[in-house]
Amino acid sequence: MAKCKMKVSKTASKRFKITKNGKVMFNHARTRHTTGKRRRSALRVLRKKDALAKGDEKRVKRLLGVK
């Protein structure tokens, strides 16, 4: 048995979720304040979750302790 386990990054676990198929999903930025000047359609797009790019996926999965 391993002597010490790898700790999961708590900040990464709050920001990213992994789907059943292994995709990493994240919330969009710039949705908290000063949204009054944005178009409604733009805000609607920002509300949706989006899949992370393949290049960043490996790094985030390592932070989350997933292979």
C-alpha cells in the first residue's frame, strides 16, 4: 500500500466537474457583476457549462486525482 496519498486540489474540485464520459466541464467567467451592459443572448451563452480543451484536460484531471 502507498505510504501517502495524493491530495486533491480543493480549488480545482470547486471549479471543474468530470462527466461520465470523462470530459471536464467548467463554468464561464465574467458572469458575476457588471452584466447590465451585456446583451441577454451573451449572458445566456455564459450561463451554460462548457467542455475544457483537450490540452488542459490532462493537467486538470491530475489535480483532481483522476487518471
